[in-house]
Amino acid sequence: MRTSGFAGAKHDKVTCMELWPLLTEDLLTGAYSIERQLRPRVTAVAVRSGAMQDLREVVGTICTRWGGGFSPLISVDPDAAKLDDRVARALLGSNIDGLEGRKLLSKDIEQRYSDRFADAAQWLLRQVAYVKDQNRPIVQTCRGVAVDNPWYPAYLVVFGDLPDVPDAKRNSQNDLRDDLTFRDVADIAEVVGEPSLRDLVRRLLNLQQMSAVELTRLRLPTSAIGGYNQGMPTTSRFTWGHSSALTQYGPNLLVVYRADSTEDLALVWNLRARFAHPNGLPLAIPFGHSTREDIISLRRTSQVQRFFGMGHNLGITSFSVSPDELNALSAGTGFDVLDPWDVVGEVYGCGVASTEMAQFVDGNATVPSFSPTDIETLGQHYLGSSDATWLTLTTVVSECRLPPSPSMRRTRWQEPGYLHGKVVHVGKLDEFATLRQPAGLEVLRALTRDHSLQARVSTPGKAAENLMRAARADLSMFAYPGVNSLLEGLARRGHASLVKRRLNQFLEGTDVIPGSEKYEILAARLDTALGAPDVDEIGHMNFNKIGQTLGLQGKSFNARQTASWIDWAVRRRLILRGVQATCRNCKHVQWRPLGDAVPELECLGCGLPIHTPFGSQKIDYQYRASEILLRAVEHDVLPHVLSIRHIAEILGRRMVFGAYPGIELMELGGKEVVAEFDVVVILTNGRWIVGECKVSQRGLKESELQKLWATADRVEASATFVATLDRGSECSDLWRERTDPNGRPHFALTAGQLYDLAAYQASYGGDLFGWREDLVRLLPDAELTQEGFVHKAFGDYLLHRTDDPSKRQRAPWDVD
């Protein structure tokens, strides 16, 4: 939610939010809704690989920490020089403050992933003592299961454990009795009987008690869980950097472990934390003679499974048990064997959630450290005490969630930075917190830096940005072939465009000069030879000529369509309204702005006054391209703009953080451009989609495509694409590639997509950005031609569009 100004006030200034998906240098200004999460400090914790005793100690420790159940566990080989990239990526997106290496990891690694004072954990016993008189909890632990029992690890990661002996030092620090233990404030339940899957499930489904792990989120009512597919099963070849397994299977995962496999047990702990420790799957079972019977039994126990969407997917995985063994165990059970790395994901944590409005000025806002919801939930007495000093507040602007980035996560001095929003340390009831929000291009530069590169805006990129700014994100006004023709006509300078057009026509109809390279080289030489023309050389058109160029001339209602586009373009300063005047003295024909016509014109040719420049009846307005439009056409950026529009419309705001139509890349500290992208689309998970854009399909060369793919490797792009204003049927085989040499998805946007006004989604089972041969796909008995259909759709859009896009939903009865 966003508000700005007073009711009824009109503002010409456009906010960065209103320019979405364009990334800009503009800083956030105005009143915006922010989502707050207040929580205790939480760290990921390293566990020695293969050491079950070490895992037992770690779980026992984090079960005594407030929020400790959401601490990711990392199984670490002490000889490893660094973390696995997949683990590092999961830690980056997890809602934690740092990494506790426990001398298993170097101090450099620990500091790289930690904020200052990340280890300032809160003593859970203080929170239990706070509520013991209201409701004494019954806590299930893994006690009673022999440590050498194969089922002990499964009980440990599901139920956790609590110490029997008091911690006098921590009790004293929290103003508690030195000899106070968890047994004094809670009823501790032990495991009585033979451990088994049936016993574990029975205890898990007992709603009269909670586990020691669940106890750690006491007084933290809101848990954020990982997302999963709740609709039709996915069929897309695009994953956009997400794990399709995590999306498809959600919490319905079973981990089979061998003795001492801390990797498997850390995995199931993290999976359970990702889904807020549910009363069911994910679960772990030991590998042994009864494993297959346990799998079959679990398949028949619907209470522990999660049913969602139109499919029911169950997955089984393991680091210590081979895929062949898993296949043999799960054959015919309905469980699919998965790669364990495919289900490694972020842990989103728990806390006190609330929302409020914040007034941003140039990217900064000030809010209370604790919201009314925080005070109501945790109590003013507690928040006003020294016990509440070490709390973390994350604030996310609802309309602009930031992508995760190592460069943005924390400063070089380990001060907290951004995780989807600003992260700040709070702890005093009477203080305020300063929130900050980086500009879109600042985020882009941070993401580039993550890949040891630096980015800057290219010259064509700036021209395209200015065009998108002028359009105020109403990019649909360009999504029509006639608009492309009109822009070329308005921006025609001297004879350069004419020569290029004749050259293009020549190459289309002859084999004398084959190959796309010659076109590009000759076009560039023409630009160099002809140079920049004078302003007087720019062409201008009247209303009828514009309508004819747009293809909207002939009927009365088409005049309204033409007028709608012209009025919009004039308001957006894309075209300038003036008159054509002819000097009677020297016969010089000239375009002049309306202001020059009062009281009379002075001829630009001879300097004498022109007393009646446009006769005595009426003014025949003449329209000329503005400098913004001239630069845009000069750099051929319309495919860039329309590509961004189409991808943003298809993927939506929930997936697309923003985009920019042209950047140059350099090595860190370097000045030489090593690569460039015509279009960069940044997804909300921080992954990239990059593309190469051409006005004509013949402009694409094999070498350019290979360079695009090589540079995409540097930024770990999720997909690449090429775009042209030509139809797919006119494109060569080079445009029809579907993957790059490494198997990364690749697609082409042709006229069928770029001029797709409604941005139609692919049908279920179809390719999200599938190949399109023509402008539209019509039924065999359709009365309209493809051109006629596109013409009618754009004309209808012009008649029904409004400068208030939300009005059609807010007050449809008030829209013509």
C-alpha cells in the first residue's frame, strides 16, 4: 500500500514505484506500508560431520535458545576450506543473524556470514518463566530413547531435548533463580516404550503437548514457511533459480539416514524448520531391515502428509543412502527419489509480525523500535527491560521486496544490511529505528558486484530509460506495429533513415549481399558518414498523416483512437505539438512550436515576419518527435522496452523485482567494458534474465549469441533470450534455439510476443515463452486477418484506456 500527497492533489512527479518494472536511481519517497518482523537473534550452527555426539550437543544447546528451533544446522568437514555454494546460498536467504562456526570453520568464514553480536542469543528459560503461571506447557523430548538406538537421531531432530541441570550464570543474567531448571516451569515428557515410526508419529500428533523444539518459539506467534505449489503441477522448463523439488513436494519429504550421518539429520532439521516444525512430514527414519515397511506405513498415514494442489507428491531422499537403494526401498510406495541437494533451502524463522505505514524521504524513514503489536505480544515490562536489548527487526516495504545479495546483506564492518528489507538491531522501548531503502539501480550494482563485476548504464540504456520514464510505465502504448512505423517516421532525420530503409528492402529482396553481418556493418558506416543532422531536418506530421501511419484512418471512431494516442504522447512529451509555417519571402517551410505563432512568426530562413503562417480558417497541427523520442529511435531501443514489458507482464510483480534496458559490465576496479546486456531483468530471488535485442532478425549473429551465453555464465543467469520486431516466420534457425550449450533455458521474443497487447499466458503444459510464428494465432474460421485482429485490439485499447489504471477495478461503472 502506498499513499502520497493530500487527497485530490495532482503531482507531476512520478515515484520509482510507478515506473515499475524500470530500475532507476530514484530514491523511495512517500508513505508506504511496511511489514515488520521482530525476533531474537538466531544463528546457523556448524556440526562436525559424522559425529552424532556433536549433533546431540548442538541440538541440546539450541533448544535452550529463544527461537533456536529455527537455527539452520550445517554439517561441516573440518578440513573443508569453504562452505558449499548451495549451502551458502541457503544461508544468504535465511532469516538469521550469522553463523556459529564452533571452531569447525575459520574465523574468516564465520565473519563473512555474520552480523556484529550475532551470537547474542536469548535464554529460553526466561520466556518460559514469563508465561508459566498462565499455561504450564507439557514438553515432549527425546529422553528415554537410548543414544545407541537407531531411532534416537530421528527423535532428537523432531522433539529435541532440554537440560536437567540449572545454568546459574545464565539464570543470573536473566534475573532468574540460580537453581531454576526447565522442570520447574514445564512438565517434561519422556519416551516410554520401544521407539518406532508408529510411536514417533503418535507423539507428534498429540496436540496436548509440544516438542522442545516447538517450545523455542514461545511468544513468537508468527512463523514464515517455505512456499510450495498449491495449484496445478508445474510443467515449465524454467525454474528461475528456484528448486523445483522444493516447490513440487513442499513438506512431504522423508529422509532416510545411516548411523552417524549428520548430513541427513541436519537436512531433516532444516526442512522441518523451513516449514515451521509441523506435526507431520518432513521426518527421518533409519536405514535398516524395516525401512521399507516404515515407508509403506507412512504412505498410509495421511495425518502426517500435506495435501495441496491438484497432485499429491511424496519425496524420499538421503545423503548416506544411494539412489539405487532408495529406489528399491520406495518402489511401488508412491515416494519419488530426490537428490538431497535439490531440497536444500532457506529457513525463514519466526517472530512477532506487524504492519505499519512509514513516511520515506529520499530512501529513509523513521519508525518506533517496537510497534503496538510487539508491545501487546511481548509485554511492555519485558521490552522495557535489559533482557530485550538483543532483538532484530526486519522491515520490508510491501511493494518492493529486495532480492537477497551478499553485498547488501551486511557491511564490511559486519553491520546488518538488507534481507528483503532493512535489518536493524533494536532493544530500547523509547527509541526509534532508521529504515533505508536502496534505489533500483543501486540494487542492480550490488547484484553485479556479487559476481565480481561492476555495472554502468549504457548509452542506449539511458535512451530507453528516458523513453520508459516519459511513458510512465504505460508501455502498452508502444505495443503495436503501427507505432514502430510512426516513431521511425517522426524521428526521420535527413536522408539517413531513408537510405537505411532502402538498404533493408534491398537485402530482403536480393542475394547479392548475403549475411546479417554486412547489414550491420553497412548501417554503421552510414551512421558514421552521414553524422548528426540539424534539428531542422527532423520530419513532422499532421493528424491525418499520423492516423495513416498508425493504420487508424478511415472511420470516425478511428479518429478518436488516433487522437487518444496523440494526446497521450503530447502529455508525456514524446511528441511536440506545433504548426508548419511557410515564408512568402523565401519559401522556407518550417515547423514551429505554438508559442512562436503569437503574435507572429519570424522566418528562420530569411528573418522576415510571417504574418499569416497557417491561413485564416484553422490550424493544421503538426507533430514532431521530442529529443527523448529521437534518442530512443536513434539507438533502436523499442525491442528493449517491449521485451521488458512482455516479461514483466508474464511473470508479474511477485517474481520480477525490476529491469533495465541496457548495461555495460566491467571487471571490479577496471575501466574497460568486457560485456554488455541489452536487457537485464532482475527477479525477486536475485537471479537474472538477460537478453540481446535487434530491430531486424538479420541483425543477430552467432558470435553475439555465444557472447551473450558466456556473459550470462558470469552472472549465473537463470535464462537468456533474444528479441526482434520481426515475425517468427521471418527469423532464421539461429533464433529458434531453446537452450544454451550448458542446458540453460533460452527463448526468443518475436513480433508475436512484443506486440501481444494482452500478454496472454501460455496454456497449461505449454512453454511460458514459447515460439510464435506470427502476430497472433487465430482460429481457421476467424473473420479477421492477423493484422486486422492486432489493429482492432490496439484501437479498442486506445478507446478504453485511462490514466487511472485502477479505476476499471475500483469503479467500472464510471469507465466508458
